[in-house]
Amino acid sequence: MSEAATTQKSPAAPRLRALLAPAALQKLLAFASLVLLLIYFSIASPAFMQTDNMINILQATAVNGVLAIASTFVIITAGIDLSVGTLMTFCAVIAGVVLTFWGLPMWIGLIAALAAGALCGAVSGTLVAKAKIPPFIATLGMMLLLKGLSLVISRDKPIYFNDTPGFTSISQESLLGEFVPSLPIPNAAMILFIVAILASIVLNRTALGRYTFAIGSNEEAVRLSGVNVDRWKIAIYSLGGGICGLAGLLLASRINSAQPALGQGYELDAIAAVVIGGTSLSGGAGTILGTIIGAFIMSVLTNGLRIMSVAQEWQFAVTGIIIILAVFADMLRRKRT
Amino acid sequence: MLLVEAKDIYKSFPGVRALAGARFELMPGEVHALMGENGAGKSTLMKILAGIYTRDSGEIRYDGALVDFAGPREAQQAGIGIIHQELQLMNHLTVAQNIFIGREPKRAFGLLLDDDRLNRDASALLAHLNIGIDPRTVVGGLTVARQQMVEIAKALSFNSRVLIMDEPTAALNNAEIAELFKMIRELKGRGVGIIYISHKMDELKQIADRVTVLRDGEYVGTVDAATTSMATIIGMMVGRTISDERLVGANAPGEVVLDVRHLECGPLVRDVSFSVRRGEILGFAGLMGAGRTEVARAVFGADRPQSGEIHVHGKKCAIRTPEHAVVAGIGYLSEDRKRFGLALGMDVEANVVMSNLSRYLSFAGFLKAEPMRRAAEKFIRMLNIRTPSAAQEVRLLSGGNQQKVVVAKWLDRDCDVLFFDEPTRGIDVGAKAEIYKLLRTLADQGKAIVMISSELPEILRMSDRIVVMCEGRITGELAPEQATQERIMELATQREAAKAA
């Protein structure tokens, strides 16, 4: 009887527990923090709630948010991808080569960028899954490799997309604003939301998503269930890479150029967004919604502090404190369970 | 005068009652063996005594005074040392550094470590114990037996008066065991009380003065080791004579389903050949480390065999990964469910469908929620898994119910051959009986079952045929009518060197 006692409670109990579960609580916490930040900044500075500024925030969140979504998959497998930032740049440079150097049609450039991302992700995934190189090291190598390649391919100069009309509209214009003039949400933000919804579906409703969680939860058990873990890992890193390619297109479109020196440092912002959103670095748990909230907290914080004319050095310091607090909350949560 | 006296000790873990009224006493200079089946509560009781666990209730007297240790350090300083089955040494440090870890002698106002004194003290201690090891040796380079000596020296460096040894001979060969026993006798002569946990009956006669038996966390009795027969002690351990109630299959075994020939895989799988028939339960007996788990892992493709052939349904299969094994219809239920069998943080449903996810994919590649839920609920009913719902996280279930979830995972995959590695480890008695019934039902339904178990009563009760392993080799095969605990133990200890001599 002793074993029944711990597991059999009234049917309402699990539902109540789920609602009060630290994981759910933390998501609420993150969302509440975002709302508090928005309220605080709009009171502190009248310039903050202006439409232009909101569009700025959305634009800034789009790139980091998409990168963070890519990172979320890898982090849920208990891995890490340090190459997302420079991979993003690499993909933008590839688009630049295809469109500006070679003058090919736009759709080929877009596909080339996405394919380059997926391919690089597959390489990272293969290094991790097959060569058993720890993800931190494998993707650190990829990060530097891609940084170098971007500079080589672009001949160390920005590539502009002036010959490709329409390229900048990927990020900058607002398709939604055409139809609903009161909601001039830039395309980049719409793309972020669409990617988030798709990623959420993949994560929660497909075999790839299921194995993402399962591998992070207990990789060996999954392997011993007869699942080809290596192949799924490569798939997960490839998916992440492809999403980085999209981020590269968004960024390039926004600044109308591929800047080969840009990119390093973005991976840490992405990881920060993921962690603030409640995804555990030890794997097995995480949500896309949390990541999006995390990405918004990062960009609202940066934007708000800038608008309040807080010195850049203090912006860094505050962001650092926020990240540490978020991870601390994660530790508390894990200790309690 | 009693050195240690523990009375009415109770301890529960989530889902398991580990101790219920256990008692134990120890006199100075006595070697007192603590016996019981796996899960009887021996290790739990000792961990409570050594301050690693806290008891729920009961009292412990040490040297006549009531004690309540807050942690292992406190118990150690009071003079109770414990040597765990898995040695707790830092492999990269030297012998001396290991012995005095956390108590390093310092010099220069405590700023620097005094390595000279460290090694001198360690030298003196080792000499005092007649252990011939240089304190400057790195521990990782020593044999397991010597590492154990270091552990003993470390425990005694606290001037321990009580030394708890949990299965100290599990990894030792005969010469090393003799050396260990010599040391134990010497400590005994100095008045150290030794609590000795072991499964090996023959050792008790050699070394123990008294034997206390626990069963299902309860105290059964204390007897004199010299005058009590092994049969009596075994009887006390198992209670009712479990081996008599054999669970026999409904049908005679059918055709050979799995045929393994000359399998070689590392040091613990050497020229292993066996076969299993439809409807049969093949018991794999042997001591810990005999290579039974390794055989299962090699057949299952979890470790890559060097050579040998595996035939399933008469067809040769190249099994290099677990994926291949599953496709060939072989399932493996690991001895360590938590590490290798389950994704503990995921729910019952996700675990049940894990090895068979492709069956639940829609044409567009989405997981079909409804069929997955139905499958999970089917198995919850069929195997009587006690869980509030299919959405319950597996880590919240008891050991027996977790085991059933693993079973469900493989049933969902509909494998023909199932390897059960220690299927009842860490499961309490009621749930064990259910698992036994389940194994027999599965066999009757036409599965071929390989059951690896270190519990002889379980092997005798369940098996249609018994294979015994020792040091990576199959040393014999027994029909159930020929099999006795003694006969199995004889084969299980039939070392290659001894055989040659």
C-alpha cells in the first residue's frame, strides 16, 4: 500500500499542482517582469511608448528572438550552441554573395542563406553526436570558423543589397500595416511570431520535439529505447542552424547589408533570452513562449535604459544582473523539485 | 558493554518503506554480519548509523549514550566509519591526500599545505595497519583491493571504533579477500567493532561472530555465526520458502527465437553462446560483475560486440545499435531504470510511446495525441500502474510502478525477445510478486524472456532454464529440477584460474 499512498491523490491535486508548479510560476514571473518593465519605462520616459520606439523594440527583438528560438531547441537537449551569432552573419554573407556578387534572383538568395544555416548546424550536430565533442567546444569552434569564413568570403567588406529591390522589405516594411494601418507591426516582428508559433508546434507536436525533450531528459534511456539519438541530434542542430539563417536574413534586410564583422556576442544574448524564459540549461525543459518573453525582456531593457540615457556601461551591468537573477530563479526551482 | 545499540528504527523514502522496526547491536571486537535480501534495508540501516540518512524514528546508542548524528562527518568524528560498496576516493590524488582530505596539515600560519607531514602521518598510519602502500602513490593506479585498503586506512585515521563494510569483497579475488580478512581480524583484536554486510554465505562462516537478519526492513533475529547452519540463515532471510512456489509456464517452450553464438565484447563477455525459446524464461544467474548485464547490452547493440553471431527467428542479424535490436524485435529493460530506462522528468505517456513514436505520427508528421493517450491508458490498466493519470511525471511514481512503465514501453513496441535486467531491484515485496506474475504472463503470451537476477530465490522461482556466468563466461546451464542455490553458487564462483588448477 505504501507505494499507492504517494501517487494516488484526489484527481484535482495534480491540476492544482501543475498550476502552482514552480515552472509555471516562473513563466508567470517572467511575463510579470516584462509587464513591470513596460510600465516602469513608460512612466519614466514619455518617449518610450511612442509608436516609433515600439517598432524599434520589435525590430530589435526579431533578430535576437529568432536566434533565441534556435538556441532553445539545442539547450533543451542539454546542449549549447555558441555559433548562432556568427552563423547568422555567415548566412547573411552567403545571401550577399548570391544576390549582390552573382546577381541571382532573390528567392535563390533566401534559400541559399537558409540552406547554409542548416548545413552548418548539421556540421555542429555531427561533431556533437558522432564525434562526441562536447557541444560547448564544438560550437565554439564553429563560431570562430564561421567568423573567419564570413570575413574571407566577403573580402572583409560589408555587402550591400542595393541591387536587390525588395530585399529590405523583408524586415522593414509592414505588410500588416497595409491592411490595418493602426498596427504598423514590421514584417520582421511578424516573422518572429510566425517562427515562434511554428517552433512551438514542432517542439510540442512532432517526433523531433518529443525527442528534443527526451534527449535532454535522459539521453541514454532514449538511446536504449532503440531511438537513433545521433540522427535526431543532428536534425535538431540543423533545424537550429536553419533558423539562424533566417535571423541572418532578417538582420541583413534590416540594415540593408551583410556586415561580416557583426555577429559575435549575439549568441550570449540569445542564451540569456532562453534562460530568462525558464528553459533549463541542464536540459529536458523549456518553452518557446518563455524564450520569446525572455527576448522581449532583453530588448525592452536595452531600449528603455537607452531612452532614459543610462550610460552604456550601466546598461551592460543591469542586463548582467537580470541574467543572474533569472538563472538563480532556475536553480531555486530545481532545488525545490 | 554494547558499543552500538539501535532499536525500533523506522525510515521511509517516497513510495518505499525501507525500515520498519529494525534493530541491531554491536560489541567491541566483534564482527557482526548484517544479512538480508536486496532491499531488506541493510544499507539504509547502516547509512543511518553513519549519519548519512536521518531516521524517521527509533533510538541509537553509541557507547551507552543516545546519539543523533547530523551528518557523516559528525559520525566519523565520533568514531563510526563506513566503507561504501562503491569506493569514495579521488582517483587523481595520492593515497596520503585521500586519507587526510579536509584535514590537511598546514604550515606557514596555515597558508601552505605541509606535504611532508601529510606523507609522514600517512606512512605511520599505513605502517600501523600493516598496509604496504607508498602514501605518495596516486590512488587511481592502485588495484581495487588496494584502494579498499586506503579507504579502510582513511576510516581508521579517525580512530574509528566502529567500521561498517558494505559488500567489501564484491570486487576482490580470493587472495585479496584473504588479505582483507587478515586485516579485519587484526582490527578485531584491537577492539574495533566491525559491521559486515555481504551476500556471500561462505564468508560469514570465516569471519563473522554473530549474524543479524533483516527482511523487508524488519528485524528477524540475531544468531551465532558458528553454530547456525546456512540453511537456517537463508530461511530467516527469505521468510517463507520462496523457491518452492515456482511459477511454471502454461505451455511448453516453442521454437528458438534468439540464438546467440560465440559473442565476444570486452573482458566481461567471452565466448558467450545461448538461446531462448518462445514462451520460455531463461534465468541468468551469477555474482555482481559476472558479465550478465554486459551480455544483454552486447546483444542489444548498446555496446558493440567484437565478434559473434546473433540469430533472431533463425535469421542472422547484424545488431550494432539499439535501433537495430529494436527493429529485430529485441527489447532491453536496464537494471538501472532511472539512468537507462526512463526519462524521469517526462510523463507516463511520453515514456510509454518513446520507443515506438513513428507509429503515432500522422501523415503530416504530427504526433497523434489521441492514440498516444489511448495506448498509455491501455497499459496503465493492463499492468495496473498506480498513477493518477497518463500525464503524471514518471519520477513521482514508486519503483514498482516505474518498472511497469518501462515494461509498457517495450510491450508497446511488441518485441519478441525481452531482456529483464534485475527486474525487481529496489522494488518492495508486494510489487515484486506482481512483476513475477507479469513476466510469466508475457512468456505465456509467446514472448521469449531473459531474466538477469542476482537474487537466487528469484532465479529459482521464475526460470525454465538457468544459465550461470562467472567472469564473462557461461560456466553452466541448469534445468530447474537440478538447480539449487548451492549448485548455482558453485558455478557462479567457478573462476577460470581455479578450474585450470
